[in-house]
Amino acid sequence: MNKVSVECRNIRLSYGSTEVLKDINLQIEPGEFFALLGPSGSGKSTLLRLIAGFNQHSAGQLLVDGKDISQVPPHKRNIGMVFQSYALWPHMNVWDNVAFGLVERKVRRKEIRERVGAALDLVGLSGFAKRRPNELSGGQQQRVALARTIVIEPQVLLLDEPLSNLDKNLRVQMRQELLSLQRRLGITTIFVTHDQEEAMTTADRMAVMDQGIVQQVGAPYELFDYPRNRFVADFVGTMNVVPARVKSRNDSLITMELDGAGFIDLAVVHDSPSGDTLNLSFRPHTVQLETGKLWGESRFLWFPGTVEHSEFLGEFTRYEVRLGQHKLVADQPHYAGRALYAPGTELMVGLEPAQIRLLPG
Ligand code: ADP
């Protein structure tokens, strides 16, 4: 199969006077599994529908395989879309649902038989051809919707929250199936979700959107480790964001003052922001809590703190800890028999400078 790229160049779209896509620039590589991640209302579905051709942008270009398809109507785009609701025909059996698009395109009967058979095989539903959609589980309906889309052999596959109607366990199973299917087909796929776990576990790369703006694009681990701004830091995982004053700064080192807690030296990196007040950002699992003797753990800087709240989550316990004027979240791995720190416990809080990133204040 000829794998194609999808490119959005300076795309804008408004509903009435409200601009919901603001200068979108994205380059999606051939064969990539790409996620659009963002909260409800951030513009993900609008962008997906625009790529499918159901929404028209007011400015910018949409290129597939390097060609501008802005003026090409949806049915001529060779793009397949799976809707959140699956939109299966309730009165047709599975076979006819999957065959529908081929019949419409006047494909020969023999070829329809072969292609529908192959598509049902691919999604593991060969034995279900005679069933109606209401005789299938949610996961099976989802697979029919996928089969119906891929049987057309689109160049680009668009998935709008395809797993959101499924319960948690099935979602986890289906996202692996989806990924393995995408890998076998090698089809460029754009996947909309508001669920960061779903995006992180499946996507080669993802774009985090908020308020019609692409906030950051990258591989899941890049967005997790190096969020560019506070929105991405908060949306992808849990992040401590602690404001601190810049006490001094030179080319290699910034000394920050944490109100009421002490000082911390951080190495200057190429994208360290400027300003008098910056935010220290670090993940809860990088924070250490100790009540006993500190065995010279040189990776950490230690500050006195007080436990305010704990939440036992099984694999780890999530603590809220007060440190001077600041409140932090610290996740500590849990092992059988380990007692939890009670609220009010005074302890030492270890922060690891190498795990702290500076964000604009
Ligand atoms: P998401 O998929 O991220 O939840 P949407 O793309 O559905 O977000 O919506 C983006 C914004 O556009 C929202 O503020 C939504 O209310 C608005 N919107 C979506 N569709 C329409 C429409 N047909 N008419 C007017 N506003 C719309």
C-alpha cells in the first residue's frame, strides 16, 4: 500500500464569530498512528471532520500525499472515518454493513465477496456475518465499524473517540487490537481521544490541543518528559507545578527560592525560560519521602515537610505534602506491610534537580 502523509498548514475554522481552530500546523508522517489529544471542546473532532471533508476551513491548506485536497468533496477523498457512535445500519447484518460502501461504489460482486471476507477476517468476525448489530457486543460493533471502513481501502483512517463507548477492560483490549490492525495495514491513522492513557499507549506521536490551538506535538514520552507549557504538563499525567523566585542566574546555573522552604540550584538548559518568577515542574513519582536517616542520597535535595493527606492507590500511595508555602504531590511505591505516613507526620522531602523542569511563571 502507498502510505501517505497528511499535512495541515495554517488551518483556521470558525463557527459564526467563534474561531475554533486557530492556525493549525501538523505534519503527520506516512503510516503513522497519530493521536489528537485534548479536553472536550478543544477542537479535535472539528479538525478530524475537516480532514474527512465534512467541515471546511476558512484559511490554510490540507495536504494528503503532498496534494492540497481542500476543495475535494468527502466522497472523493479516499479517507475512511469511524464515528464514535459506529453508525452501523441496524436493519442490515454484519456482512451487508461491511459490503455497503463497496456496493455503493459498484464494485463487482465477486470482488465484494473477497474484500468483505478479508475485512471480517482481519477484525476476527468471520463467524458473525449473519448477525445484526444489536446481536453484537460493543467491542464487536466497533470491529464491524472498522471493517466497514477499511474494506474501502482508504489512504487515511480517521477514528473519532472509537473506544469511548466501551467499558474499561474492553477499551484496553480494543486499543491493542486497533494498534495491531493499524500496524498490519500500515495505514496513516489519526485518532481523536480525550484520554491521555489511550493516546500514550497507542500513538507514535500525538498533538495536545487546547482551545483550538496545538499546544505541543511529539512522541508520548517527549510530551510527558518535556512538556512545553503548563497546560501540557497538567494534561499529560500529573505534575507538581511550584512557583519559585529566581534568586540568581548565570549561563549554567539558576538558583531558585522556594518560599519558606529553601533554595534549589538547577542547571540551565537550552529552553530554560526567562523571568523573575518561574514554575518548577516535576512528576509526583520523582519526589522521595523519608522519616529515617538520609543515607547521603546525593541525587536529592532535602527539605522538611509535613504530610497533609494520603490516598492509598494499591501500587502506590499518593501523598499531599506541605513544604513551606507550597503543597506537593508525592507518589511512593507500596510494598506489603509498609505503613502509610499519617497526616501530620513530619518528614524529609527529596527533590531531584535532574527531574525538575522550569516552566514560564
Ligand atoms: P472536541 O472534539 O475537542 O471535544 P469539538 O471540535 O467538538 O471539540 O468542538 C470545538 C468547539 O467548537 C467547541 O467549543 C464546540 O462547542 C464548537 N462547535 C462544534 N461543532 C459546532 C457547530 N456545528 N456549531 C457551532 N459550534 C460548534
